[in-house]
Amino acid sequence: MKKFILPIVILIILTLALAFTLIGNKKKIDQANKPVDRSQVPVSVTIAAAEIHGLDVNKKYPAIIVPYEQANVSSQTSGMLSALNIQLGQKVTKGQIIGKIDTRILEINLKSALINLKSAEIKRDKLLDDYNRAKDLYENKAGLEVSMLTAKSDFEGAANSYENTSVQIGLIRQQIENSTIYAPLTGIVSAKNSKQGEFVTQGVPIATITNITSLKATVFVDQQIAYQLRQAQIASITSPVFSGKQFEGKIIFISPVADANHNYQIDLLVANNDGVALKGGTDVQISFNTLSRKNALVIPKQALMTDAQQPYVYVVEGGTAKVKIITTGLVQNDQVEVLSGLKTGQAVVTGGQINLRDGSSISIINK
């Protein structure tokens, strides 16, 4: 029995020693994991004062100049082009005759139809006389009713034939008239797709005429800008092609409905009469000089915090940083307008905010 007591005692002693060791190690780990109270350790920050400045927002919008008027030239009838009197770059006037479809067969058909019309007229008039005679005889009991009805039917058939021939002549004359091709607007021939002697199909473009006396530009602006714009308002237009040159565009359309991105379409008419012949497809920048404040309270953009439901800044109060919810307005480059929440001269934190909480101690490093 004694020989078992000693090993048991030794095992108990080892177990107790291991337990005391583990307990000691846990206390050390817990002590190491205990958060260090840094609330009284100042956070190094940079600051700036809210100041009164003039603020102008001249955001530039990219656009491409396109012709205000452009139209395809097409024939109203199919056939062979007997004439096409235009060349690329040629200036034409609205209503000018620029081409013609071959009408020789139509003219032959017209002559034939006119002869048929004359014959139909003679026949109609003769059968009218026959009908009147048969009718008179019948009414005076000297002729048969069937003879009168037959004469009437023959006359009506001849009259219908005359009317049908007249309609046919009108259609042929309209086709001949439609064979003449007119310029739909005043401008320059910018494309020519057919040439004399080719067969063309009704409605298929033969050429394109472009009027660049006036040009158009289209941009899409956000709602803050859109609500500042008005019909006939003038915008500034520049182009990298003409360094230092400024053009004017007049607003001719403001979309009443925003697109899927909450942007509004704005169309501007650009006059091309300032000594520089702008061409369609030119890249331009458009700016609307509408948003400006003479006395705006502004802060640096880097002071603005937007990770909450409302924008806020850290303001300096004594040696601490306090959260201040603000309302913002215009944004120009690195300046933000403050509509409410701050006072002139009030210091806001512009750097080091990542380490701040409401009430954190701070050390200002840019005094």
C-alpha cells in the first residue's frame, strides 16, 4: 500500500504546480490584453478656420458640337438618276433643284393617257346624248324602259372610264413631279451616296446636306445646376482647338425630366459667325456662370466628414475636438460652403480625424 502512496503524492504535487503555472500565465495574458486608456493622450491634428470668401462654381461639362440642321436627300420615287447636280462641299439653297429621276416612260404613259381621256370624253358625251334621247322617248310613251336603262348603264360606264383615266393622268403627273429632287435645307453637301445613271430607291438617302451656320451642343447636368438654368441663358464655350478663344451658347432646351442618373439634358445653340468656322464633331467645354456667392462661409474640403447620415466636422473647443453637424452648399475645388452649423473664425480639424472621437484631446501642430 505504501508503495502506491508516494507516486500519488508526486502526481498531486505536479498537478497543483501545473495549475498554478497556468493561472499565472492567464493573469499575464489578461494584463497584456487590457486596453490602454489613451483618452488623455493628445491626438496630433491640423486645423483651419471657417472664413468668409467669394465662391464661384464654374464646373465645365464636356460636349461635342453637332450641326443644328442636317438632312438626308432622297427621291420620292424609285428610278434611274438622269441628273444629280451636286458635289461634296457644294453649297445649296433650300428648294434648289439638285437632281432628277428619269421620267421618259412616265411621259409616254402620260401622252397615252391623255389620248385615252379624249376618247373617253367623246364616248361619254355620245352616250349621254343616247341616254337623254332614250329617256325622253320613254317618258313620252314612245320608247321601252329597257332601252332607257341600257342607255343609262352605258353612259355611267363611260363616265366612270373618263373619271378613272383622269385619276390616272393625275397620278402620272404627280409621279413626274416627284421625280424632281430638291434640297431640303440650305447648307453644304457633306455626303454623296449616289451618282448620275444609278438606280435609286424611294426614301433611300442619295446625299446629306449640313447647315453649320448654327451648331448645337448637348450636356447633362446635375439637379443643383439644372435648377439654376433658364431658357435663353448664355453659357461660355471653349475648345482645345482654339486656345484662348471663347464662344457663346444659348440654352434652347432644358429637359423637364431627369435621366436614370438624376441628370438633366441641356441643349445649347452655338452661333457660327464669330470669324471662326466651327465644324461638327469638335470637342468643347461648356460652363454655366450661375452659381456664385459673394459672402460664403467656407472650410477646406478635407475637414468634411461624410461617414454618417449627415456631414460633420470636428471643431476645436479648448484642447478637445467636438463633433459638429453642418449643412453644406456649393463646392468649388477644395472649398466647401457651410450653410449652417459653424461660425466665422471657428477652427475645424483638417488632418488627423481618423484618430478622433467626440471629446478627444488634441495637439495642434500647424499653429
